[in-house]
Amino acid sequence: MFLVPVAADRYELYCEEHGDAAAPPVEAPRGFVRRAARLVRDQIAEAEREAQVAAMAPDVPGTFPARLKRRTLRWIAGSIAEQRLLWQLRTTPDARLSHPDDVTESEARRLLQEALRRDWERHRFWLIVDGVFGVVSLAFVVLPGPNVIGYYFLFRIAGHYLSMRGAGHGLSKTAWTLQPSAPLTTLRSVVGHPAADRADVVVGVASSLQLEHLAKFFERCAT
């Protein structure tokens, strides 16, 4: 995992998942909570497949409902990418954090703790908000067709809950090993530059760290 400088005094945690993390098929679960969890997992898998298809053919024609579904799934895929780090931390006993090499280990550890604590509080807030709207969305069950609004809030509730658990685990149970990184220091040197001027440097840092999506993440957070 990486402590990425996105402003002169602000950092964001980042990681990428490599390989196919899809779980093997299992029998249909029993009980509402387990069925809901299975539904969320299925939504995540479909969203990530749609994101891969969109990357290869972004302008595939279709009906309005089909296009709306694709856009919704792409949004879900983007949200998954932002929360993946915290989801992984739920079951991670040991982790390595790379940080700019001009930041001391004690300072990097403090920044890590602050970032995880901020994430825990943010996801707790949105879990409460989306929980309220999720209950309200039950009223739409009487309407014909799938309860799209309910599925939307179900996904958000599950995502915020898993993110909270991951942040809490990272704060109290994960054993962190810290490692200085010169490329991350180079990245910090261009945070105040215009996007067009720093693009080559950002891409170069991403390439040296072998992080395929770091450039997009950095530009989104630094803007």
C-alpha cells in the first residue's frame, strides 16, 4: 500500500489489486442477510466485468435502459476501486506501507493512523445516512420490476460497512511495516503544478511503481 501525497499537506492511501479475485460459485445462501451479501457480491462482479468491457469498447450502442445500466455499473466499479483498500484490510494481519522518503517513519505512521481514522468516521456517517434512506426505499418494493433504488442503497450500506470494518482493523490489528519510496517524493514535487505540466512525471512515477491506475487516482485526488 502507498501513502500518496496529493497536496502540500494532504495524503491519501492507495493500493491496487492484481490478479483475478473472483470467488468460486457457491450454493444459494439462506437467510436475508446472507442473501443480501450474495446480491452485493454479484453486483460487484457484474460491475467490474462491465468496467472491463467499457474500457475496451466505451461506445457500445444500446437502448436507454441498457445504457443507464452500464453507466450505473461503471459508477459502482469506480466506487469499488476507491474502497478496495479498506475492504482488503478487514482480513489483513500484516501490511507494508510505502511512503515518501523525505517523511520519517514516525510521521508516516501518524499520517497512516489519521487517514484510517478519517476513513472510519466518514464511512460511519454515510452508513447511517444510507441506512435511513435504505429503509425508506423499502416502500418501492410494491412497484413492479426490480427495486433498483433499494439495490443502490443496499450496495452503499454494504460498502460503507465493509470499509468501516477495514479501517478499524487497520487501526487496531494490522501490523504495518513502513518502507521509504523515492518515487513518491518525486510525485509530491509536482502536486502544485498544472495537470498538463505534471502529466509525464505522474505517469513515470506510476510506471516505476508498477501501478496501472495511480495516475488517474492522483489526478482525481489532487484536482
